[in-house]
Amino acid sequence: MNGVLLDVANLTMRFGGLTAIDDLSFSAQAGHITAIIGPNGAGKTTVFNCITGFYKPTLGRIALARDSATFDLAQMSGHKIASAAHVARTFQNIRLFPRMTVLENLIVAQHNKLMCASGYTIAGLFGLPSYRKAERNAVAKARGWLERIGLVDRADDEAGTLHYGAQRKLEIARALCTDPVLLCLDEPAAGLNARESAELNRLLLDIRATDGVSLLLIEHDMNVVMGISDHIVVLDYGKRIANGTPDAVRADPAVIRAYLGEPDAVESA
Amino acid sequence: MEYFLQQTINGITLGAVYGLIAIGYTMVYGIVGMINFAHGEIYMIGAFIAVIAFTLLGMMGVTWVPAAVLIVLVTAMLFTAAYGWAVERIAYRPLRGSFRLAPLISAIGMSIFLQNYVQLLQGARVKSIQPIVTGAIPLIETGHFQVAVTYIQILIVTLTIALMISFSLLITRTRFGRAQRACEQDQTMAALLGIDVDRTISMTFMIGAILAAVAGVMVTLYYGVVDFFIGFQAGIKAFAAAVLGGIGSLPGAMLGGFLIGLVEAYWSAYFSIEYKDIATFSILILVLIFRPSGLLGRPDVEKV
């Protein structure tokens, strides 16, 4: 698992007169946790939206290299990005299916695999053994995830009734049930307390180690970012202002300027 | 008392038909948030296909009734599924993401179009077929009044209940049902998990159309007459049933259908038959005033 997994080149996104992302290039290594940080409004979520097909970028290329095939995510529709390129994401505000059970949330994420197993409905309709086996596997996989995030006893409750921290973890588990090669997490630690965010760190490191999934992370919580990232990309006003290891980024004067302002401005204020 | 029982039987039969159509309204509303006003026309087309198919089968000499009914049902389902698919593809999908009223207006246009299309192709006159499923089981006989349930009534109610059960299983137990509910709750998220939302919506329209086709075939068998305008009346009543039960709720649509059917039957029996529609729609108005989310609907709670 080495080499570049995601390569963003000259990405530009304009909304009318506003340039949200301006000629941004960066790459994420396979097997790494790459963090995108930056002040509010720097364009982090817009980058995610371009990667996952919500926005069609004005310019640029987003290449995902998987199994010696390369997908240009900028030219693919949302469900194809999930089902063919195997990129999954979570949202800043939790978007579970609140009126489906916890278990169903994890099974619906395996829709594609079941779809193929069912020979596009035919085998499923007649309950052929191959399809039943696929369905059993889907349930087993979901159970495995429930054990890892400690929600086995809530499996049959509606997802909307879980507390916030548990919903976060369920959302991450659901994204992983799609078998992604790249998981994009939009502020996974937002709204979590210190203990929960430490748990999240462990979960994310465990995901990288045992599932071999590369992570792309937007986060404001510096404990999370500095604690687990291999590589950090810093954005400000849609431009990349720094790029490197956590230590290098922490010491970079451009980053300090973006977060704290110019020294003069601070003094005069 | 006997009279009441007879009207209950008639009401349940009518209600079964309304319930089948109402499911189509409620499912489509659930997934795309619009009222498919052309749905009544799909039902009407189902009824016309039944008339044509029965006539053709008669000419071909298929006289064994169960086989004839089965062939007609399957034919009507296939054709209406195609219509349901086409209506969504042509009239609604291009308008998805447009302002809320656009697909609604498009739906009304589609409804008028389909009515006129059938009128042009089939003529405005009432079409009729010979009674096919005949006979009845007498239940109670007093000197002057006989309570009976006809075979066709038994067929309608059992078929409806069987369909409703298998349909509920489809939604709660299968892969398609999960995808359908996921799209209902959050389409973008469903797409991100790899669900083809367009395909799921198409399937929803086709399933709704199939259930309406069954209703159309059953009504053809029950009354023996159809014309190009029956879709409007039945459609609007089934819509009332869906709202009464709580639009978006499947058990609600079924319950609403039976209630509307019963109200209509009782009102025609004890009051004036001319005013039966007024009775039906008055109930709809009362429900909307006192329980706007319907009997089994879940109220939209806005988070402040």
C-alpha cells in the first residue's frame, strides 16, 4: 500500500464571482491519514464536495488511483464515485437515516454488493443460495462493525435515538461498510467531548491499520489533527499555504499568520 | 342489521381498490415529495388494458376464468409499469430540483394528456365487458333481504390483502425496500452510499403503477364498465385516502382506503347516494383541520 492514492491537480471552484478554491494541488498517499486544515471559510468542505461529486469543479483534475485503474472523480456522478471509485464520506452535521434501525443503516451501505450478488434482482427474487449467502455476509459485517464501535445492544433501535457521539461512530462505520479505499471525514470530532474525541482517534488509527483504508480528514480539533495525521495540507482563502508533516506545519510561519493574523495587526488591536 | 352487513362488505371491497391506488400516491410522495396527479390515469389505463385484454382473450377462446384473470393481471401490470416509468422519466425527472410547484403542474398536465390520449384512441363512450367472475355465497337470508358476498368481492379483498402484505414485506425486508427508505430519508446520502437514486425512484413509480393496475383490473371485473374519465374520480378519492391515513405512511394509505370505502358505502346506504362524494371529502376536510398529519402520519416537527 504505497504511492499516491488521490491526486488533486489545479482544482478551481468558482461560484459566480467567488473563487472558493483557487488552483489547489495536493495529494494523499495510500495508507496515510491526510488532514486538511484551515480557518473557517478556507474552502475545506468545498474540496470534499468536489471529491465526492456534489460539485463539478470549474477546472482541474481529481484522480483516484485504485487497482491500477485511475478514476477522474471530477467527471463522475455521486453514486458512481461511491460504487465504482470506492470513495466514502461523512458530513459535518450527522446524516444517518434516522428512522431506520442501526443495523439497517449499516446494511443499506452494502447495497451495491448485494445488488451484484442478487444479479440485479433476479437471484434475490427467487432467494437463490448465492444471494442468501451475500445477505448473511452483509449482516455479519454489520455486526462486526457494531462490535467495534460498541453498539451491538442498540442494533434494532432507530438510529435517530442514539446519542450524538454514538451517531458519529455509526456514521463512520456506515461509510466503511461501502468498502471504500478512501474515506473523507468532515470534522468527525466536532461536538465530541475530550473522552469521545480520544476514542475517535483510536478508532481512526485502527481503521487505517486493520482495514487498510486511507483517510482524508477535515478537522478543527488540533488534538485529533496533530495526534493522528501523517500529512497536513493547510488552506486559506482557497489556496494551499502549507503542506507537510504535523511538525513542519506547526512551525510554518504562513500557517501561524493565517490562524493568528499578522504580528502588526495583533499589536495594534 | 342485514343491510348494514351488506354495505360493510361492499364498502370493504371499494376500500380495497382505493387502498391499492392510495399506496402509489403515498410512496411517490414519500420519495420525491410530490403528488403524482397522473396516478389516477395510470389506474384508468390499467382498467382499459383489462377490457382490451379480456376481449382479446375471449376472441382467442380462452374461457377458463382463473387463467384469463391471471393473464389479464400480468398484462395490465407490465403495461402500466411501463407507463409509470415513462411518466416519471418524461414529466418529473427533468423537473427534479426545480421549484416545488413545477412537478405538480407537470403532473396535472400529464393527467390531462393521458385522459385525452385514451379518449382519442378508445373513444369517449363507455366500454363494457361481459361479467367474467360470477356467483356469490349467501351469508344470511331473511324473508325479504339476502346478505351475500360475491366471488369477485372475495377475489378483490384477498388479492388486495395479499398484495399489501407482500408489499409491506418488500419495503421492510428487502434490499430494494431499504434503498427506497434510505432515499426517502436522505437522497444525497443514499447516493453517497452507492445507491442509484434515479433507479430507485423509477422503481417506486413502477410499483405504484403496478398496484394501480391491479385496482383497475379488479374494478373492470367488478363493475364491467370503464371510460376515460374514471381515473379522475378514483384518483382523487384514493388521494383523499392517502391524506386521511397520513401521506407518506404505507399502513396509513391502506387504512385510509378502507375507511373511505366504508364511509362511501354507508353514506350511500343510509343517506343520499348523490351526496356520497361530499361525505367523503368532508371527512378529509375534518381530518385536515383536526389532525393535519393524518391518522397514522408522523407530524413534521421543525427543529428550532
